[in-house]
Amino acid sequence: MSCNEWVGSFEKSGLFALKNALHSSTLTIIVSSDRVAPTLVLSKTQISSEVCVDDTEQPKTLTPRMLKWAQNSALYRVSRQMLSRRQLHDAVLRKAREKFDDISVEDAQTLAATAVAFADSIGALDDDAFAQAKTRSAVRGGKSQRMIARALSRKGIDKETTQAALAEADDLTAAVALSRRRAFGPFRRAEVDDARRQKELAAMVRQGFVFELVKRVSAMSREEAEEILSQMP
């Protein structure tokens, strides 16, 4: 029951009504935080005492200890791995909700923002460098530009930064890298039939590579494919 639902205050019932009600087993006494007079509510159960508090009127105050925790949390995370701004923000936000009981959404967001601002101040966040590093690694792992763009978007990298990072990504190199990893095309360990070959092509197309490029890689010699990979940064 909310504070607005309490009825029958002292101002209306008077002391006489209170005196009589105290001898009844049907009285619940509610002390409202936003009223001068106590409030009386008739109940069918038993005498009880409560405090009606409106959480929106009493927001949790962030303490210096909590703010320091946000900074330490940021330092711990960026010292372990390269993160984007959104990754750090979301990680600290999740941890704040776990660590501090009943923390409000606004306070949790403030702690996450504090962590990001602190990491920025020590030069530990750089979304441009992050996108470039992740793109180079993804190409070596056989990821197409399409798949890399999706991955960067999930990590909070904007389109402009993503496009700049993808400018140096080569789908041909990535497709050859995927072929080596999956033992497709020029890296097959044995001859395969047409059905198997079609499955290989379909698997590479599902990874975001265009069909014409996939056919080109599939028809490559081992030497040509190795030459392409040797030039990979």
C-alpha cells in the first residue's frame, strides 16, 4: 500500500477516535514521512506499526568510498585488457548493481560514468586505437569486414570510427586466413567431392564474405594462399 492510500488522519478523526481505536484489535498505526499528523488505518488483522517512506524523496547519496571504488574498478579493468568506453561503462554498471544493495539506477549510472571519466583522465581509453587493434586481430582470425563491423558496434564503437578501422581490413586476406583455420580450399588435407566443396563455400559465405571472393579463395593454390598470408600485418 502506498503513502497516498492511507486514510483517517488525526486531523480528521481527532483524539477521541484515537483513544477508542487503541482499545480495538483492528487498528494499524502508520506514521507517514510526509505528514505532520500520524495516520490511522483500519485493518482486519492486528495492531502494527510501520513507516511509510517514499523512495523517490530520499535518494541514496553516493559516498566518497563508492566513488573511489568506481575509480579502482576502472583501473583494475583497463590494466587487464584493452576496453572500449562502452565496455568499461557497462562492466562497472553491472558490478555496481551487484556490490551495492538497493542502489538506484541513477547512482549506478553515475558510478559507471565516474569510472569512464577516470580511465579517460589517465589515457587508458582510446576507441580509435581499440577499433584498429580489434580489426587487425579479427582479420588474422578470418573475420570479414561485415562481421568485424557488427562486433565493433556491439562494443559501442560508432560508425565513423568503425569505417576508419575497416579501411585497412582486407577481406581477401581474411578469407584466406579462415580457409587455413578451417582447412578449406588451398589448405585441404585431402581431395573432396563437390558436395563437400559446396559446404565449404556456404560456410565462408555465412561468415560475411561475398560468393565471388569465396570461389576465388577456394580455387587458389597453396603457394598463392601462403603468399597472401605472409603479407598480413
